[in-house]
Amino acid sequence: MPELPEVETVRRGLAPVMEGARFVRVEARRGDLRWPLPDRFVPRLEGQTVEGLGRRAKYLLADLSSGEVLMMHLGMSGSFRIATPGDETTPGDFHHERSKSAAHDHVVFHMSNGARITFNDPRRFGFMKLTPRAGLDQDPLMRAMGPEPLGNAFDAALLAMACAGKKAPLKAALLDQHVVAGLGNIYVCEALHRAHLSPRRRATTLADRHGQPAKRTETLVEAIRTVLNAAIEAGGSSLRDHRRTDGELGYFQHHFRVYDREGEPCPTRGCTGTIRRIVQSGRSTFYCPVCQK
């Protein structure tokens, strides 16, 4: 599943060819992805201009001149391929070979600027949805979502309040999209290591007995911001099925401190620990048992 930096990387790649352009023709080559495509999907898009392309957590949001928003989610293996006159951007090589079969090209946008944008999704866990902009915050996929970790509203006080009384492990709390939106397994592992906090620690310890943020909470918030910004700058982690829309490999995966580094020495200066892998809620957790407390 892509995480926030991967989705932001895709958004930045799509924005130059989508923003300000009109859907001249839309091909829906099948009626469903993870879920059925919206009713009258093609006629509701054709003729509309993309007034802006944003992101909320792991969702891409295209604001349309009709007043609707096209919500797009990459799922497990979804990606966009961009072709412009005289040039076609193709994917780079990742840990798993990408599908080249046209059978997995499920939705194609022909834009007024000549660009052709193809959504390819072999596993079909991605989806597209149309919803009114005026009611976006109340959409079932959006209304209970937590704050953006890179937004101004996300701070130590807000995180402490969200975790107050939670006996769940800290890692599980950070993966809860109601607590903070867009964080996933990779970057939670990385942020916890930077903050020197154990993934096993109870989430409630982020707040003191009065519900105020502990010092460790401020450190964690800063670590989350640092990790996400570094990953976005590098173009996302580029793990498994996800790649930049310009076909270039992102390099942040070469700078992971703990993720997928089981058995390697902890990179924290002066720490003698070894990176360990455990399983929490069915997901691999990588951490240092010596410097993460």
C-alpha cells in the first residue's frame, strides 16, 4: 500500500499535465476497480477542467469545474503512466516487475493539452470516486480522518490528545488513520527510530496525567515531519509496485535507518544495538531494542 510520500510524489508528477487541462475523452475499459466506477463516470468527466490537483492522506483529489472532486487511490499496485506528444514516460525497475500488459490499463484520460494519462492496476485494489466538493469533508472516506502530519494543525498537543488513554502499542496508534492521516508501516518505523521510542510503548504515554504532551511527543512529531519531508524530497521510497510518474527511481529506500534492516547494526551514533524485526498486528516492525525505549 502506498504511503503519503509516494502519493505526494505521484501528485507532483501528475499536476503539470492535469491542472488547467480538460478531459477531452475518457476510456473506462472495465466497470470496476476495487469498487464499481461511479454512475455515468465517463460523461461526468468528459468536458470538465481540472482546476487543481491535491492530496488528502493517501488520496489524490482532482477538483473539477463541475463542482465535483475525482478521488483516486492507488491501492496496492496502481500507478499512472503519462504520455505527451513525442514522449512517453515509462516506469523504472523496482523490487517487483511492473505489468506492461494493456490488460491492466483500466482507465485512460485524454487531456486537452495532448497528454494521455493511463491508470494501470494489476491487482485492482485502487479506486476512483466522484463526490461533490461541498460535501467532501463528510464523505465516508474523509469524515473521520485525522490531521495531515505535514499540516499546521498537527502538533504535539493534538497527537497527545488523540493518544490519551490508548493502551494500544504506539506503532498501532500511529497507523490508525483516525489519529493521523497518511502514515504507513515504513515511515512509522523510521519516525519511531529517529525519536528513540519503542513501537511496543503504550500510546497513552504520549500524554501526561493531565493530558498534556510529554517531551517525547514533541520529539516524535518532529521525527514524523523530518522522515516524510525527506522521503518526498527523494521521490518516495519506491518500494515494490510504486514508482515516480517520471519513471525515475526514488532513492529514499537506500537511506532507511531500520526498515527492512533486520540484523544490521543500529545507525544511532554510540548505540551498540542490532535492528530487530517483530510482527505487530500482522505487519513487520523494525526497531532497535537498545536505543528505542
